[in-house]
Amino acid sequence: MYCRRELDSEESISDEIKPYREIFLGNIMGVVLRNRKKDDPHVVFQIISEDDEYWFLSTNSSSSHWLEDYRQVLAEVDRWCNENCEPDMYKEIQCGWKFKTLE
């Protein structure tokens, strides 16, 4: 599986994406994790896309060519949340994840 956690030195990222808590990058798509609000530990994610070594917020549609990349990156995000976040529980049902610390 190809998924990295840092930008390469020749890559840049849109200011719209900053700040984020964690980043997961595939070949042409990625995911950033952030707090839902400043004082809220709930984890939200945004899908980002890459073109010519520039990362930006993804549009609502993508090429089906990206499906395998999406699958791999989202699997890595899921693994990371399981290891590094706390379940967000409501009425004994998990409704996502919470960061363990606010940032």
C-alpha cells in the first residue's frame, strides 16, 4: 500500500487545507484530519487531490481511476484513527472518532 504522511520537498499545498492535524497522501488523492471546531475534539476529514505536485481541496467528483488510491488511503486513515483516537460514543453507538487532545 502506498500512503505517506508528509509532503515531498517539491510539493506544495493550498492554503485552504491548512491547518490540519494529520495528513495521509496517496499518489493522486489524500485525506486531512482536523478538529470539527477549535475547541471540539471531533475528527472530521477532507479529501484532497494532487495535480502537478500541488495539493488542493477535492471537488465533488473524481475519476474512477482514483478508486484504488481512495481505498488504500482511507484504509490507512481508519487504521490511524483506531490506534490514535478515542471512539466518539453517543447512546452506546460509535459515531466517529475524537482526537485525544485538542490542538
